[in-house]
Amino acid sequence: MSQPRPSKKFKPVPFEYHQEIELTIHALSNLGQGIGRIDVDAEHQGWVVFVPSTLPGEKVLVRIYRNDKNCSQGDLVKILEPSPERVDPKCPLFGTCGGCQYQNLSYDKQLEWKTQQVQELLKHMVGIEFDVEPAHPSPQEWNYRSKLTPHFGRPRNGKIEEIGFLRPGTRQHLVDVENCPIAMQEINDALPQIRAEIRANAAKYKKNAQVLLRVTEGRVETNTRTPISESVGDLKFHFLAGDFFQNNPFILPAFTDYVARQASAGGAKFLVDAYSGSGLFALCLAKNFEQVAGVEVSETAVDFATKNAKLNGITNAKFLASSAEAIFADITFPGDETAVVIDPPRKGCNQEFLDQLFAFGPSKVVYVSCNPATQMRDLNHFLEAGYKLEEVQPFDLFPQTRHLECISVLSKGEAEPLQG
Ligand SMILES: C[S@@+](CC[C@H](N)C(=O)[O-])C[C@H]1O[C@@H](n2cnc3c(N)ncnc32)[C@H](O)[C@@H]1O
């Protein structure tokens, strides 16, 4: 058998290509990989090695495939001493499919690591030691996702091959996914027929594509332009199947209740919901405020938010189609009596938005984020502008994966104790 050869770019320091080393894993990275440190030689002491599918406390045999400037990357060859927290993954594709990173870790430990990850980001990116609240668990650990978007490549020799998700660490290699244990049962029931239809219509696809499967009222919708609905507590939301809506419905009542409790704790009379989508926070929180304004860039989402207010009999909320960067131009609420909920896309807030927000000067800010790293970057600006960090509460909207939502609560001046 011929020996595997490195690419021309391979840098053979400090390890040779496919060198096997024993390593003890001590932490998880924010990409969900195990992190180990090893003293390689006098020049490379405490050298960091990243290894997917490994857990803290485990002793493992690793095969190195890349050396970077400050660290190396390896593949797991063998677990020499497993962690007591290791569990059997539910999905036979775990480790091959890039969708989940933590199926091999008990759920309690997943939550602990997510909490610790936020704590460490606060230390390293904001420079503060802060007691993060324990991550709020999802009531459902499996079959929770109401949306799945499997990808597929354009046909080769007239045939569509894999329909699924990227392999870990690649941008083009797909793994075929027939069933996904984190997707709702409705999605898994619909998948075989949808996959068969894609393959039967292969000639239609000239480029790489993806298919949407979105659960609504016990069925699956695939047309991104079809209006669908979802209930959160006693409110009903309509939105286009392809537009943004949080995709773990089981945790949403606790998630929105937390935001409501925090936003109203300081006694603000008015609420601004920036990046408001189809009105989730604005409408769930409206009963706690005299007036509410939502701002959102997607005109269809604003139309739905306006209709959702009417549908739920809410009369004190209005929605504006505008970029959040120009959000306060049309807001007449007094800043010191206003709470602001911010829920931006993964890239976080830009400076233009933050400058405007600080000039408006809300008494309270509840910052909801699906990307704690950009949230921590932004928190530095809040602290510089005189806001105080009151509480940081991760919510696990994405069990079995490295993802989480993180809520940071900020107030202007002195923090007031929470009621109730
Ligand atoms: C993470 S989603 C949150 C939506 C809503 N808060 C929810 O939970 O359903 C972010 C939203 O920001 C909107 N968005 C993106 N860039 C924006 C911008 N510059 N100004 C206003 N809204 C923006 C997107 O259309 C999307 O609806």
C-alpha cells in the first residue's frame, strides 16, 4: 500500500505528516473540537493540538495532518482513556457530518461547557471575570429543530449524489443524510419523499442547491415564499417559510419570558426591538410596555410583524422597515425611559448602529446573540459607553451542537435588583 503524502503546503514543524502522538484533552474549542497541549521540544512547549470528536479528560492517540503557526490539527486514531462523560452518539453519521459536535457528550456536560465557553470569552475578549448563569437547557434534547436545509451538488452524469451536510472542516464535501436525530419528527418523516423528488428532477438543477424543510402545524413546507405559522406561548406568528424564525420552538417560551423579565425589570415604559424579524420579542414583550417599536430590514418580515400584532390583538406595537443603522431616526421615545432588545445576525452590530444607540441612551439593553464572539466584541463598546453588565445568560437552542444563544443584560448607570 502506498504511504499517504502531504500536500506541498505541509509545514513539517513541529510534527511530521501523519505523525502519531499521545495527547490529553483538557478543553473544548468554540468549534467543538478537543484541545490538548503537549511539550514537543524546547522550542515548542505547551504546543496546542486540536482534535475533533474528543472530550476533556480523555487520553487519545492522534494523527497530525496540519501544522499551523501556533497550533496543529490532528485526527483521532484511538481513545486510550475515555471520559466518564462520553456517551454513544445517536446518529451513525456523527463525526462524519458537520452538523453536530457534541453527540458524544452527556447533555449536562454540554451545558456546562457552553457556560464555560461564554465565561472564557468574557475573560479573553472583554477582559472581565464575570459569573455567567448556567446555560438554560432545551426542554427537548433531540428532534427539536423545526428547520433543516440539506444541500446537494449539481447533477453528475445526470444524477444527484449526496443530499445532506458538509463534512467537518470542508467546504465542498457533502455527507448523505437520510435522517437527522436533531430535526423534528415531521422533517424525518418527509425527508425520504423530498430526497426522491430532488433525484427524480435532477435535470432541473444546473447549480449546487439546497432544499428547505420547515415544520408548520404538524406538516413540512418546502416553498420559501409560502406563509406559515408558529405559536409561542399564547401568541401566534405568521412569516414566510424562508424568512428568519428561531428554530427550536420548545425553548421559545422560556427564552422570550427571560427577555421580557429583563427588559422590563428597570421600569422602562417604552421598548425598541432592533432586528425584530416577524415581531417575536416586540410582541411577546408588548404587554409589559406602554409602546413598542420594532425595526427590521426585511420588508416582508415587517409586513408579517404588523399583521402578527393585529392577529394577536396587540395595539401598542408598530414596525418600521429600515436598517437598524438608521433605527433611532424615527423613534420618539425618551431614551432614559426606553429598553432596547437587540438581536442582530451572526456578524453582530456595526459601529454606526452602536454610535446611534449610545446617543439615544436607553436605560436598559437586552442583547440576544447567536454568536457570542461578536457579542463579546460589541460588549467592549457598551462598557466604554458607561453601560454596566448585569447578567449573562446562555440559552441552549441547539443541543448536540457547538452553537448557543447568549443573552447579555446591560443597564445604564447602577444596576437595579430584579423583581420576582
Ligand atoms: C437573528 S434574526 C432575529 C429576528 C427576531 N428577533 C427573531 O428572533 O425572530 C436577525 C434579523 O435581523 C434582520 N437584519 C439583518 N440586518 C439588518 C439591519 N442592518 N437592520 C435591520 N435588520 C436587519 C434580519 O432580516 C433578521 O430578521
